[in-house]
Amino acid sequence: MHYAKPIATLMATSAIALGLTTVLQAAETAANDATISAPSAKDAQLRDQVSAALKADPGLAESRIAVDAAAGVVTLRGELRDEASVSRAMALVASLDGVKRVENGLEVSAGK
């Protein structure tokens, strides 16, 4: 029985190390998620540029289009009155400086 105390100490130390490793992994994951999801200043500027261009277009000014931008990829979401409006919004955004690709999340509203 003279091994009981060292074994208990070893088990306690292992449990603490395992718990600490789990906490550190969770903290690293949270930090990575925050880095990935936080928009850069360049992304925010592009999003604002796209939003302004959509609002300045007479055919789209009244539309409510949500704009997201990440690394030059712009995603548009919302409902527009017809396919022509969707095409117009996509073409307008694709023509802007800094836009590498446009993701279409726009839908044609059934009641409009």
C-alpha cells in the first residue's frame, strides 16, 4: 500500500493537466472564431460601398438588400420585386472595384 499516495498524486496531476488542456483548447477555438468572424476594415469599407451603390441606383433604391463582404466576396440577401431587379443588383455589385465575386442570396418576392 505504500504506492497508493504516489498513484493518487499522479492521477490528480493527470486530471488537472487534462482539464487545463481542455480549457486552453476551448480558449483557442474561441479566439480563432472571433478572428474569423470579425470583419476587417477593408471588408466593412467594401460593404458600405456596395450598400451605397445599391441605394444610389434608382431601380434598387427602395429595395431592402442586406450586404455582407469578406475578402472581396460580397453576399446579397433580400427580396426584390422581379428577376430583372435581381440581375440589376448582381451586375451593379459585380462592376464595383474590390468585388471579386458576388454570391446571390436574393429572392423574387411572390406578392410584388
